[in-house]
Amino acid sequence: MSESGKEVSASSEPHWERSVLEKLAFESLKEQRRRRRWGIFFKLLGFAYAGVVVAMIWGAGHHDKDGKTVAGGGRHTALVELEGAIGAGGQASAEVINSALNDAFADAGTAGVILHINSPGGSPVQSGIINDEIGRLRKLHPNIPLYVVVEDICASGGYYIAAAADKIFVDKASIVGSIGVRMDGFGFTELMQKVGVERRSLTAGKNKAFLDPFLPQSPEQVEFAHAMLDEIHQQFIDVVRKGRGKRLKETPDMFSGLFWSGAKSIELGLADGYGTVDSVARDVIKAEDVRDFTQHENFAERVAKRFGASVMAGFGSDLNAVHWR
């Protein structure tokens, strides 16, 4: 038995070694395959990144109104889009719009510029900066006209910008006007009294808690706010009068914050006539080739800005924003 047991033990030992070697070899093969797969993945990722960079460089040129990339040169109408609420850090900011306008005016083939507006308004500061830059560019390039074409709405800060143009074209159903200023806020004092909440605000400077929604309104602070709004409103009125000149047919309601249809805005002298981007390029500028100089955000910029906005949303402000809409 012992002899036979030795024989069994001797015959099984090579089996065990072979099994271990097979497992090691198999694991080594799996690791090699794993590395190969990751290598392929990172190579593909690198190719994709390179492709995106090339596409961005290739697409950095100007585009026609249908989004097709075009080469420079040739007589054309330069288009700049102003879409949405006007404010710092967005696509309708002074930084973005003014940069596009400068490119449009500087192009050797530009016969005229169209600023295509579809905006309810926004920041008085941003609107004022764009208005000023349009005035500067018109003086710098006296032979290149700038026309505004209104789509659905050109109100408040949007109209503040439009007033700087040579002419304003609308659709009969466009919304135009709203020449006024507003400051929004809420008051929670009565609700706080009902639920037994006490407001504790410590300030250095008696007006630091200016128009705090959790404190009763101070007549002096309300009066101060009205004076500031009146001052900004007068700036708006002066810009409209300067831009529209003798074309403006003033009425008691013109600067009250009301708005009108495109058809009525022509009657009031707030606009000059009917037109679209295509019709103004064809019939007024006489250059049917429309090339888009609008600065569009790429995907990475949109993600970064949205992330930044979500972070900043958690921070408050001492003052309610003043805006034109």
C-alpha cells in the first residue's frame, strides 16, 4: 500500500505544477488583453481629441447664414446675432457682441452689417456698452451701415442697443419698446410676524441692508431707489432721442415702459420699416451673400459656464439687480 501510495503521490505532483503554470499563463494572457484594450481605448480617445481640435480650427472661420463655413473675401453682408437676455458672461454680453461687431466691420468684404436682435432686454450696463461701441464703429467705418433686424422681440435693453443703428427693421407682429427701468424684490415682513420669525441683521453703515426683503421698507431708501431708477431711465430716453432723431414721434406713453407691435412702432418712429435678414441684405445693403460673424460658444465653454453659474447661484447679493425688462 505504501508503495502504491508513493506512486500515486509521485504521479499527482506533476499535475499540480502543470495546473499552477496553466493558471499563471492564463492570467498573463488576460492581463495582456486588458492592457491591449486600454491601449486601444486611449489611442481612440487621442484620435477623437485631435479630431475635435482640428474641427474647431477648421470651423473657426466665418459662416454663412445657413451655418456653412466660408472663406474670407468677396462683397457680403456681415451678420451678428443677439439672442436672449443681455447680461455679462453670456452669449448676449457686451464682450461677445462687441467682439463680433468689430470682426464684422474690420472684414474687407463687408458692405453692411446686420445686428439681428431677439431679446427682452437685460443689463443697462451691458446694453450701454454695446450701444457705445456701435457708435464708435459707425464713426470709424462711415461707409459701412449698420442695420438692426428685429425678430420676435426687441424690448428694453434690446431696444437701447437698436437705437444706435442707422435703421431698424421689424416684422409687423414684432414686440418693440418697453423704454423703462425696473428693480424687483419681495417683502416677507408680515409672513415673518405670523410665523414668529425675527430678522437679525448687523450692519456697518445705516444703508447697508438697503431694501432688505426681511425688513420693513424705509421711505428714505425707497426714495433713493426711485431717484436712481429715474436717472437711468433718463439715460435710456436720451439715447433713444439721439439715435432716432426727428424720426421719433413722441407721445405721453412712449417712455412709460409700454411696448408696441412692429407695425405701431413704425408709426411712432421707433422703427423704420419691415424687413428680414435676407430682405435687408438683398434690397438695402445690396449684398445677398450673408456671412455670420456671431461668436458661438463651443461645448467645453458651455459646460464651464454652466458649472460656474451653478456654483455662483449659491451666493446672494446685497442689492436687487436693475434691469430693462
